[in-house]
Amino acid sequence: MALSVRLDTQLEKQLTRLSERLHLSKSEIVKRSLNEYLKSHPAEETPYSLGADLFGAVGSGRLDLSERRKEYVKAKIRAKNTR
């Protein structure tokens, strides 16, 4: 992917000198620098990734819970009231 970046004169001179000193292209120096910067600023975690290890951790063991939830709730209430 091509990317254009506007640099001020001072920064461009520094990049040119570093490129000559290290015998690397300016593009290579920019890629390496950007890679290091991105490593030091990791992406924010999504709500899903933060809780992924918890999802399903307290399962009921019932595979049809979403379909028969009303029946299960009624049965729980009946059982509680018959004590």
C-alpha cells in the first residue's frame, strides 16, 4: 500500500541523513519506525475480547434454555412456592 506523508524540512533532512548512514531506504526507516510506534501503543481491547474467557463460564447445562426459558422459570417458581 502506498502512503504519502508530508514532512517538515528538518524532519526530512534527519530522515535523509539516517537513510544514508544506515544504508536503508527512507521507506524502510519509516516502516520500521511506524512498526515500533504501533507496538508501543497496542489497540484497545473490545468488550468481547475483555469478557471472552467469562462467556459461558456459568452455564446451566441446558442446551435449549433460549427456547424453553419460560417453562424453566415457571417450574422454578412452582418449586419455590410448594416448599
